[in-house]
Amino acid sequence: MENSQACKNCRKRTLVPDDVTGNMVCSSCSVVQDFDNFEAHIGGITGDAGTYVRVGTAGSGSAYSYKQTKIYEAQKLIDDFMYKLGLEGSKSQEVKLLVEKVTDGEYGSGEWFPVLVGACSYVVMRKDQKMLPMVEIADLVGCDVYELGRMINRVVDYTDQKLPEFDIVNSFERALKSIPSFGKISGEVMQRMLQQGVFLVQCLIKWFVTTGRQPIPVVAAVLVFVAELNELDVKIDGVARELHVAISTCRRRHKELLARLVEVAQVLPWGNDVTTKNIMKNAPYVIQYMEMKSMEKRNSAENVNDVFDVEELVGNGFSEFNLDVVESDSSYFESGHGAIDRIDRPDKFKISYETLAMIYSNFVDEISSIDASKEIGVANSRKRRQNFDVDECMDWWRGKSELSKRVLLKEILEKDVGLDRNPPSFEKACSDEMRRREKIRAAKKRIERVMKPRLGDEDFEIFDLEKSTKRKRKRSESGIDWEDLIIETLLLHDVKDEEIQNGHYNALFALHVFGDNENSR
């Protein structure tokens, strides 16, 4: 031990080899000696490697350059994102090629690079008509939707591409199959929910509920409605969180869907009693009516049998009562009384008001006695039932309408589902214009009363303090708000009624009110 080298710390010759690592360790101060067991390479790069020095590390003398290491790390990151997004095979390769094209083969290593990978993934899937929600990608790459949207626009502009229209039907199908809340249902229920959801989504497209709106909250609203229709316990809060959208927006779209179905239900004999609170109990009848209306223009022999569904809708689902009256009206549905001629125009069915009233009254009586009467005869399915059972109405869905499958927008707009509505923004603009027209008329009356007061009008006896306070109280209770005062000001500056009805108050004030003051100076 005395012939060994001296310790670099205590300078004593007490160095001993370590049994595990082979390094020389001082037995006096326990300091490990540096670079004591280094072995030189013999035979070039294919020779024996040292104990701690490995080929391929970054830095001076490394076998891989900085660019190669950056590309390797970038491709590794892309593969990780493709696995998390569920993209495999050709789609994953298309994303890699698009990233390489956008970056000119340089890739990247900053915080912006994951956002770019997400944007390229969205563009590739959107081009193939397979929706990949932006909110899901943004949540994965760790950015907000707006930042991801800006990156998508940059990718589209750089590659000079044109993305197809957003397919909300495909988004609904993907959400129904991917959300864990619907993972335990059977295949038959899944297929029925898929057809019903596609039918309702395309009805919402026809009613312009999706126009100018975020599509994913509409998908969430339809998912919750279809789940409740098939007696599944699914909450809208959970669906909204799984789809990464705002819960409040999903609730508004769900209320709009219920409101549209209530409007359709008004054609039923008991339609005046249908509200958003009890629409789920009447939803099978409403949707069956909508499905029949959507098949009116067909002339195939298959639809002749569908005419008999009308009888089941209003007559066959109830107990036997006054068969003479019902059968006399039901004869209009039979082929011998011109049913084929009435397929295109079911409004021509001649059912008396007395029969409809009797049907509804018996419907109410039998619904109230459902809990009391549990035993229902099922020996002959075509025989009229003595009691009404809600469970036996689960076969109301036929799925024969074209709207149960994906169709073009032109075909959706041509279909008749029992209700035609304008876009909500258009209806709101019309109602706002009508409201402003009424406000202009009321403002003109107030101005006229001030400019031409009538004698004996107590509202204008301003010298009496008590009556003056009464006048102020009346004006405050009349509902005059800031908009009324603005309209009065614009009328006093000779602004035309047509310009005020448009509602651009800031522009009108800048042009007529403040502009007059500047001109007067």
C-alpha cells in the first residue's frame, strides 16, 4: 500500500480498490479518486468501450450531431402523441409528413412544437372527414383552444389547403363510441341510440340550431337526450366534462332541443299539454311522428305499411273503447279507402274532433291507472290491450327514415319533420327590430306630449311638487330604460326611423349627435 499513489485529498498513500466499481478509494478520508480506471479505445469506434464513456452522447466528439438528436427527440414526441390520440398506420405517417413539410425537415424542440403536432393531427383527420375535437387535442398538448386554432390556421395557410365543412354527425358517432359513460351498453341499444341521435342531430341542422354555434355542445345535448330516452342514467355534467366543453352551453342546447320537440308536439291531440318538463314522456310519439313525416315523399310499397303507424300512434296504443267511432275513423287509414292517395298528404286524414278528444281523455285515464293495473295480456300482440303499458312502447322506433343515416345538407333541408324554423339569430334580429319599432313609436308619443302639452294633463303640471313626484314615479314604473333615452335623443336629432331600427347606436351617435357638435364649433 505504501507504493501506491498518494491520495489527492489527504496526500496519504492509503488507496485501496473498491470491490464493486473498481475505483480507488482512500481508506483514511474515504475520497474516491477521479478517472482512475479509464480505459482507452482500441481498434477505433468498433473497439472495446470504456467503463463509463459511451458512444452516442451529445457533446464534443459525439457520434450524433445536435440536429440528429433534435430530429430523434421530435419524432419520439410525435409517436407519443399519435399513441395518445389513437392514430395508427397511415394516419400517423401523414401527420409526420405534414410536420416535416411545415418545418422544412428541421422539426423543433420548443414549447410550440407539441402545438404544431396537434394542429397537423387535426388537419389530417379533418381532411379525411374523421373528426378529432380541438378541445381534446388542446387538453393533450397543454394549450388553450385559441392557440391551437391559430396554429391550425397557420398550417392551412402554409400548405395552401382548404378544409371541408365540420361533420357534426361524425362527431356524434365518435363521441357515442368513445365516451366511457356509454361503454357498458349492449350492441343493440348502441345501434338504436346511434340511429336516434343521428336523426335528431340532422333535425337540429334543419332547424338551424347548429348554425353559427359550437358543434360539440349540440352533440352533448343530443347524447344526454338519447340516453334518457333509452332509460340510461347519464348526467349532462359528466358528458360535458368528457367532451371538454362548457356545462352551461350544453344545458342551453339541451333546452333548445326540448323546446323544438315541444313545438313539434303541438300537432298531437294532447299537444297543448306538452311542455319541456313532460316532453320525455311524449318523446316516443313525437319522434315517431317526425320519422313518419320525413318519409312522406316516398312512393315505395314499404311506406304503405307505415301509414298504419298513425293508427297505432293515436288509436292502437289505447284500450278498447267505442269501437264504432274509432273504427269508422280508422277506416281512412286502410288501403281500401284511399290510403295510397293520402301518403303524400297525411293532413287530409279525416278524423273528427270528437274522436280525438275521446282518445285523449282515455289516454289520460289509462296513464293514471298504469300503476294499478300490472297484468297485461301478451297472448296476441295484435289484439287490443285492456291496459296501457309504457314498457311495450319501446318498439316505437323503426329507424326507416333516411335521416337516421348520414345524408347531404340539401336533402336534410328538403325533408319535412313536422316543424320549420328560421335560424335563432335571424329570429332574434327580427324580434329586436320589432321591439325597437315599438320603442320608437312610444318615444315619439312622449316627445309629442312634451312638445305639445295639453291643458289639464296632470302629468305636466310641473309647479305642483307632489304631482311632480307622482309623475316621476309613473315614468319609472313605465319601464323606460337607457335604450328609450337613446332613441329619444336620436329622434330629436332627426335620425330616420329605419336607421334607429338597425340598432347601431354608437355609430348613429358619432354621426348625428357628436358630429353635429363638432360641426357647430
